[in-house]
Amino acid sequence: MKKRIISIAAAIIVSSILLYIFFVIQKEQFIASNNSNRLLALEKLTSVNEEIQTEVNESLQYANFFDVIISKNPDITKQIINDYAKLILKQNPNIDNVQLAPNGVVSMIYPLKGNETAIGHNLLTDPNRRKYSEEAIKKRIAVTQGPVKAIQGGYLVFNRKAIFITENGKERFWGFSTVAINFTKLMKKYNDKLKKQNYLFALKSNSEDKKQASFWGDYSIFKKDSIVKTIELPDNEWQMAIYPKDGWNEKNKSSTSLRYFFYIVTLLTFFLIYWSSNFYQEKIEEAKIEVLTGTLNKRAFKAFVHKKLLKKNQMHGIILIDLNNFKEINDKLGHPIGDAVLIKVSKRINEVLQKKDKLSRFGGDEYLIFLGNIKNVDDVKKILDNIVKHVALPMVIGDIQLKIGISAGYSIYSKDGETFNELYEVSDKRMYENKKNNKSFNKSEYIYFT
């Protein structure tokens, strides 16, 4: 509800401003006509800008997706990767291919047909790819390169993510996941759309590498009084321009027709702002979530706790939970079973907590719980006992029945500390004491059904 209220308020404010501007510029028909044409063109370009940005962002998310699944399971089979890639291409017609490059060398690409020449391509030695590949390793985010001419032909936009895996407690670079967008196909779709509406359309890439800087469409409109918008990409940006085929000036319309036009533009803008605001807020919320379990991620949880600790007149609790023998479950039963356990444990903990409390899978098999505005230490112990009992209930995954034991420690604000780090250290110390004594919590066990 709060999100809708914010979106409606933003839409009303922007729409009201537009209405005010419209009624003011009606005093001069020529100016009104000129400005309304520009406003309409800006709206169309904004719509195209957002749609292209969304499609590029989706491919960035897919690059991140392959990073997640490979970093958690480096031995995942080629067939499973191909199945994921096939589904992605089916749902996103503008994506040309998906590539994996262990140690920087492309060894898997889907679809293979038509892309055979890309196999064996070393992204770290190719002078046209090396800079962006090194940036992906350095920044650890999906980096966009393009549009550029691909090894296998055609102009593509590469969204490349460096993948890191942990072996024997040490992190190492595994390789790259790359999702390639068919740039020509993507641009043609929007160009045809705007061409039908009598607009010229062009795009340029402002790459620092002049050899990689690319243009598309009628580049001459950049030298005219065109409308330009920028698409911000990781380590790159695109500028798009729109310009009417017959220029900005046209015959003046009657006041009545112009008024109706203003009403339509305002209404469209209202829904555009409402949708954009909702979309933006949804993306912010998604950025706070840990992908596997749906709990708060580490960064979002720490920010939430920090905000709550500013209320000095309240007592809060922090609970640190660690799953017993979880490594044995992963090693003997496999990571898919381990992932399923983490998801079920998250769900069971949430069933015990209240809305004001927050849960985070803080890393590996470690969970952190924030208990807001508690009355005393007994409240924390009572909730912790309920969590232990709830998590320990038999858990069935496929043909395996598990019983998950946990070790836990807690801390109280501000008795045990006044900062997140201080509270975490106290909880961590008590958790390891609990694990060492192992008196109150059982070990994790599992049996196969016969």
C-alpha cells in the first residue's frame, strides 16, 4: 500500500506540473505546438529508453544468475547450463547467445550453431575484450561492452560477469558468464516503431575505446536540435536521439484540439510515472533479498539493524544461528539437498518470528535474526527455544528425511554492545560456546526412506 501511495503521489505531482505548463504555453500557439511536439517525442524516447534499459538489465541479471549457480556448484553439468540457456533465449528473443568462459576462454556457448567460431576465444588476451573482462574481474559486477562486432559475426552487446569460486577456504577466479544481446535486432524493433510515427532515431555508444565506439541509425540527427537521452550501463553508456522527419515546426492546432492533446499526454505521463515509480521501488526491494532463501541479504540486514539501533530508548536482540554438520549434508547428499535445507530452515525460522523481526541468511549456513523492541532477555530465549524446536522437526526432501540441529548465540542491545559489530561478536562467541558444549542442541541427522 505504501508503495502505491508513493507512486500515485509522484504521478500526481509530475502530472500536475505538466498540466500547469500546458495551460501556460497555450498563450502562444506556435510555442505550444513546438513544445508539445518535443514533449511527445521525449515521451516516446523515454519509453524506448526504459524498454531498452529493461531488456539490457534483464541480460545483466541473467549473467549474475549464471554467476550464482556456478559459484555455488562449479561442477554443474553442461546439459543443465544448456537447459537454463535454452529457457532464457525462449523468454527473451533479443538475447542472441549465452557463453561460459572458464579461465577466460570461451568453451561453451548456446546455441552452438552459428556461433562455432567463438569457441576457444580468449577474452583476456583479445585486445578488444581484455579491458572489459578485466573490469568485470576488478569490479565484480556485470560489465556491458558494445555494441561491437562479434567474432562469429553481427553486432552484439555483451554483458559479462566474472565468476569466483571458493576451494579449500580460498577464493579464486573461475571464469566468465556472458549474455549477448542481438543489438541489430533490438534496435530495428524500436526504429521501426518510431519510423511509423515519422521520427528519425539514432544511437551512439560513448565508449572510451574509440575503436569500440559504435553508431546506429541516422547519426546526422545528433548534429540537429534533437532530443537525447542516456542509458547508463556498467562501464559504458549509450546516447539515443530522436528527431521528427519534418522538423519540430508544424501547423498550429486549434485551442480545443490542443487542450485534448494535453489531457492525453498528461494521462499517459501519469501512468508512465506511476509504473516507473512502482518498477523502481520493486527493484530496490529485490536488491535487498538473498536469492536462494528470499531472506534479507547481508548488506540489507546490516543497514536495517543500524537504523533500528538509532532508537536508543528501546531494547533489541540479535540471534546468530549456525546449522550443525551442514558441510556433511552438502558433501554426502549434494548441494541441491543442501540448498533445499537452507530454504526450508529459512521458512521455519520465519514462521516463528513476528513481522517486526527480520531474518537474514548471512552467509553459508549462518543466519542472523533481529528481534525488535523486546521486553527482556527471556523474550529472546523463548523465541530461540521455539526456533530450535521448529527447525528440529522432521524435514523430508525427496527420499531423504532429515533432522536439522542448530547452534546459536544471542546478544542484547545495549547491554552487550551498541553497534552491530559489537552485538555480532557477542552472539558469535556465545554461539561457538554453545556448539562446543553441544548440550542443548542436537546434531543434524538424515536417513533414506526404504
